[in-house]
Amino acid sequence: MLMLSHVACAYGAEPVLNDVSFELERAHIGCILGPSGCGKTTLLRCIAGFERVTRGEIVAAGVSLSSADRHVPAEQRRIGMVFQDYALLPHLTAMKNVEFGLRGMPSADRKARAMQFLEQVGLKDFARRFPHELSGGQQQRVAIARAMAPRPDLLLMDEPFSNLDAGLRQSLGQEMRELLKSLGATALIATHDHHDAFSMADDAGVLHHGRLLQWDTSYRLYHRPADRFVADFVGKGVWMPGRVSAADTVEIETGSATGSMTASFPVGAEVDLLLRPDDVVHDDDSPLTAEVVQKLFKGSEFLYELRLPSGARLLSSVPSHHNHAVGESIGIRLETAHMVVFPRLDPHPSPIRG
């Protein structure tokens, strides 16, 4: 449905996107993930036709939309867009907002189509309400209904959950995925929050300084990141210096960590191993202990910050019925089925001996 090949975009002399390439299949949900200022919104605007590309090509549904010498106007692209603030017209009802995107159709057809899509997003009974009478999640659904009612080939969504509180955005992610799937939508979402990507996307990419570092499944972004920035951006973790002692083993301060590695290294190679909170398991029977220095209650679990005897810190996700006090020592062990390993950044030799 969507293919970008070596796309670049600049504002004047300032490059914003550089050599961006990826493909999104029909009826799939993709996500562009990255920090503020990385070029996410500009990328969506280039696809929508609001910005021109300076190099490369954008193709949707087999039609070339953008290149250095070609630019199909936005209104001819069959692409819908849900803006970050939803851009609902405050003086129009939900029904009229959806109808607004169907100008040019006969009145009766326009009303029937608008009601059809309001029903599909679960808001048939809210058709006569104004935006200020709707919750944030309901406003978002109206915006999606308005964007989908013209039956576009592609739906773009810019930071769809940024205006919602943390609790609501978490529950809406899966709900929104089910809605888009039920509509048969091909969608591309831009967000700074990897939880949004994990809950919604079939495929996701990490954008940094205008470059797409990796386009992959959410699972592989987490377990097989292409570089350190991707590894750090898609989840919490602590880098531990170590030395490779076998094809699937890294010796670190806590002992031997084993599992499949992101890359192959020769025995003796100095590396950094990323330990995520789910790699560090609470185990009362383990001889390895660490001191609780901070704890964050997250409902079903605690996120513990732990200090090893050397002073090094680790993070551990622990079921919330294990309620340990700050200052208490607890037993831990490593479960590192997938090891995120990169060459050592610190030039000094590792204190770990294999």
C-alpha cells in the first residue's frame, strides 16, 4: 500500500528527513517512533502531500505521489489524516464533523455515510453531541470516522494519544488497533511513546535526526534492536560491561548471562550487555542479592531499582505481592533468553574476568 524509497525533505537549507525507506502492507498498521524533533510529523506531512520531498519517492496504492520532480496535491492523494489535536470543528456536532469530510456528495448520501462510520466507531448514539460534550477518546473516534468516511487508501495519525491521560491512552491502544482492523484500514501512526507502538503496530520504525534506524516488528525492535539508540528508546534498561566467553555467553559482574545475542562476537570480545527489567528476576533462593534503592508501584508489579555490591544499578520488574522495603536486600537471578549486546563503548578493560 505504501512505499518510501530514499526520501529526503528539507526546510530551506535545513535537512529534516534523510534517506528514509520502508514499506507498509495493505491493512497493516505501521508506526513511526521517535523523540520530539526527529522528523515524525514532517514525514507524515510529506506522505499526505502537505510538504514536498527533495529526493526519493513516495508511492501509495501503486501510484507515485512524490519525487523531486513530481508532487500530487494533497486533495488528490486519497489519504486521510487525524491531526494531533483532532481538529474537530467546535460549532458542529459529531455527525456534522464527519459530514464535513464528505463535501461534494448528495446530502442524503453524505448523512448516510457519516452515520455509518459513526456507528462503526461506536458513536451512533453521540451523533448530535458537540466536541466539548465528548471525552478525549470519543473526540478521537469522531476524528477517525471523519478521516475514514471518504474511504481513503491510507490513514495517517499524528500522536493520536498525546491529548489523553496515561491511564486512558494505555487502554485505548489495543481498542484503537481493533477499530482500525475492523475498518480494514491501512494506517501509519507517528508517536514518541513506544507503548503506543507496541499496543497498535504490526510494523514500527525508529526515526532519529531524520534517519530511519530500523523498520521491523515491535518484537524485534525490543529484542533485536539495530543499534544502541533503538535499544535505549524502546524500553528501560541498564548497560553492563562484560566479556564474551562463548557464542551464547557473556560474563558480567553478576556471573554468566546466556541466550541468543543480537550479533556474533569472538570469544574474549569486550561488550556491553543491556539488562532490561524483565531480565532480572526476583528469586528468594538465589545466592545473588541486591539492595532495593528505589521502588515504583505500577499496580500489578513493582519496578525496583537495585544496587549490586559494586555499586552498579539494575532494574527489575517484580509482581506486586513481593513488596520489599527500600534498603532491603533481595535475591535475584538473570533470565536472558534474548541478549542485546553491542561492542564496548568504554575503552577501559572490563573488570569481569572470563
